[in-house]
Amino acid sequence: MERDAQFLDYVIKGLVDNPDKVVIVRTVDEMGVLLTLAVDPIDMGKVIGRSGNTAKAIRTLLRVVGMKNNARVNLKINEPEGGKKEVVMKSVDEVLENL
């Protein structure tokens, strides 16, 4: 495992309650290094943080690790199944009909 993936593994496993479910896939292409992260759905909030601040901080630190190794490092966080619930907006008339 490369240093960027090792660093991400260390940080994420320190944040989550289920470190055994952390999966990191590292791919390299002409754009640089892409680290794809999957965690237990219960731990997703800890990885993202309030307003995405934890994820932003992790991405910033990964860029620093990448600069040290002359590589551009990006992080993709896989969304668990059933994530991002779609919000359905109803009109006032539709709500009143259901009453």
C-alpha cells in the first residue's frame, strides 16, 4: 500500500466505529491518484462531518501527502446503499387532499 493510502487508512480507522469495514481502493491514471473509500453506512456521518468539514480536511491532508510524493491525490467517498434520500416536495393542495 502506498503512503497516501496508508495515511487515509490510518485516519479513517481512527474515526470510525467499524474499522474492519473500511475499504480503500487506489487507482492511478493520467489525472493522478484516486483513492476510493467505502465505510460502514453507520460511520458515514463521522467521515463526512458537519457540513462536510471532516471530508474537506481529509482531502486537504491527502493533497499535502501527494505533494510530498509529487502526485495529485483525490478522494472519492462511496455513498452507502440507500443514502441520499430523495426529498419529494408536495404542494399545499396535495397535502390538504391527504387530510
